[in-house]
Amino acid sequence: MSSGLKVLHVAETVRGGIATYLNELHPHQSDSFGRGNVNYVVPSDHRSDLVNIEDDAVTTFPRDGRNVIGLFAMLSATMRAVRQLRPDIIHLHSSFAGLVVRPVLWLTYRRSRIVYCPHGWAFGRETGRLSRAVTQFTELVLAKLTHRIVCISESEQVDAIRVGIATKRLALVHNGISKQRPVLDQRSAPWRSDKIRVLFIGRLDRQKGYDLLIEAARALGDAIDVRLIGASVVSKFSRSDLPANVSLLGWMDRNQIEAELDQADMVAIPSRWEAFGLVAIEAMRAAKPIIAFRIGALPEIVEDGVTGVLCDQVSPEKLVEGFQRATRLDLPAVGRAGYERFTRLYDIEQTHRGLSQVYADVLHTHESEAGQQAKLQSDFSNNLQP
């Protein structure tokens, strides 16, 4: 991929997985495409989630929750950045950026190639039948306005094909993170417990299944000790009814998270639905076993009984059974197997190479189409001449 390629990343929210994705990718894209050629549109209240990315590379917009005003502000900021930067690639992240920006770009600015990463299909979430049908139809229509859709897991790609999105528009590029772990925060409070130390990292929202973990912990009071890193983003969370073996640590920075990971025996990912689960590969990088449900991409990432424990149904009872199974495993050995799997499959350099190929493909297709158009016009002009 030649340097000088201009990429604009646009997200309606970045807190959590998308911030990790962009932070991990940024140094590689900057090195490949040139400093100043990789830019971002993100909400102002999430600006600090992008680390080691210069201010002049970031356009922010005001956002007070998810509403029409916030979405319009994102669209305005995006169009301002597009006019100013004239990017070759506009890379949209998540469904709201895809929903709002794609039709407007298609109508007003055809020069850029549009790449869209849903980071989990909206129709794959827990919703009513009508809502799911509407989101499937919307994604199907908008796919036609998209030069390439990047699926972050095989399950996401299968779901896209199942609802009728053309295979030629899809590209599979697994998420990745750096092989190098961030520095551990040495000020972290020691985690002294003779129980299995279980760490949860993520939003305290229904999707992430933190409530299922709390119920399992309540039932396993003598066996596990749980720490929750995160806070609620969508739903309201009450800390008053936590059992004695569950501690809430709130949001932490990456170095603090790594210090907590280091002390944990296992990482719990009890999500009800999950497009990929970056926390899973962060746990594997730290050589920690994972316990999760057999949903979304998690069965692709976690090998049951080898790098962790997969529970067949989404319920506290199945989670309890999973923890009981985990007590019979050699957890450090399972963690080491996870680390080996991580280094083989989920390195950020592979993600970067995959995305660079997607960018090259859509630009090459564009040039071919432009060449064909010019040839047709030339042939038409020649045929008109006497």
C-alpha cells in the first residue's frame, strides 16, 4: 500500500471496543499512510478515549446521549472533515455512523470510497421481531451504498450473508491487538483471595451480562471472588445489591486494567450477544483463561477446555456449571494455551494488513471503473465522428 493514502475514521461513540480498535490500529496506519493522513471524527466527551493520537488528527462533535441532535452533529462534523481533508477512504464504525453518514455521502460526495465496519450487527442484538426486520432491511439497503463491509468475525460475516448482503461487498478482517502488553500500573491494590479470582472488564449494560455474573457469584460465594471493571453506559446500575464476593472498581485506564488482569485467575465474558469481544484477546495476551457463553464470535476465539470454558446457554445456572468445570482445569496451563492462540491469530499487524488490502481493493475497483467509463466515453466519441 503506497503512502499518502488519506483515511477518515468516523464513529458516533468509541467508548470500549471501538476505542481499543482505533488506538491499536493508529500507529500502524500512520506509519504506512503518512502522519497527518489518518484522521478521526468522534464525540467530544469520548476524545480522551483515543490515546497517543494528536489533536490535529481529531475532529470532535458535541453529544449529549444518543439522540437526533447528536447524530446531526456527527454528520455535520463528518462533512466538514470530508470537505477539508478530501479522504480517499471514509471508514465508518458501528451502526449509527453507518446509518446516518452513508446515504448523505452517497448523495453529496462520491469521490471517497466508503468502508463500513458494524462492530456487531444491530439485528444480531436482543430486540423484538419488528425491530430486527427493520434493521435487517436498512442494512441490506445501505450495503448497496457501501464499497466494502468489514466483518470482524466469521459469525458476523455469516449473519450478513444470511440476510442477503452480497458476498462481494464483504471482507473478513479479524480484530487484533499489539503483542506488546501495556505497562502494568504498580499502584494497583493487591488482590488477596484464596478463591478463584475472576475479572470482568466492560460496560455494566445488559448486553455484557454482568448481572448474570453477579448471580453466579452469589451462588458461588465460597468458590470465586469477582472484580468488575467498568460502569453503565446504557442501563442504570445499582451497586447496593452486590454480594460480598463482588467488588466494583469503576472505569480504569489501560495500565490499571493490565495490573488487575495480572492478578486474576480467570476473565469472565458473560455477554448475551457479542460481535467479537476484544476483552477475550486482551485476556489471552495476558495468558488468562476465559469463561464465556457459546454466542457470537466467542466460540471462534475461545477453545472450550483448551483456552477457556464455554457455557452452552445464557443463564446464571450455566455460568455456575462453567465455573465448577473450571475448578477441575489447570488454569495457568489453559492461560498459556490462550496466549499461544493469541499470538498466532490476533496480532494487530494482521488486522492492519487485512484492512490495507481492503482499502487497496476498493481503490483499485474505483480506478478500473473510472478507466472503463473513460474508455466508453472515448469509444462513444469516436463512433460519433464521421
